[in-house]
Amino acid sequence: MHLNLSGLIAIAGGIYGLLAAFRIVRVSKNSESNEVWLRKFGPLMKVLSPLVILFGLAELLGILK
């Protein structure tokens, strides 16, 4: 089996997106702009981030050649 390590970037981005959407990490030091970002992109990130993680896993395992 051949591992494509560039999939780790997508996995890391997806994990960061999930953590930001669930308010575990902040996207801005300014609390007002952080709340605006969460209202605008939070629900979308909760859906797209797991897909990005799955894409990263598929790329890591070489399924997407």
C-alpha cells in the first residue's frame, strides 16, 4: 500500500474546521468577529469539515489516484 502524505494537509484542515465550528478553537482574537464568522460559516463547516477529512483519508490511502 502506498501512502500519499499530502492527504494529511486535508485531514488537518478538516479537523481545524470542525474545532472552529464547535468553538473549541477561535478563528479570530476579536470576539465579535469570531461570533460573526461562526454565525456565517459555522453550520457549513459542520457539514463540510467531515467531508474534507474523508477526502484527506482517501487521498492518504491512495484511493484517489
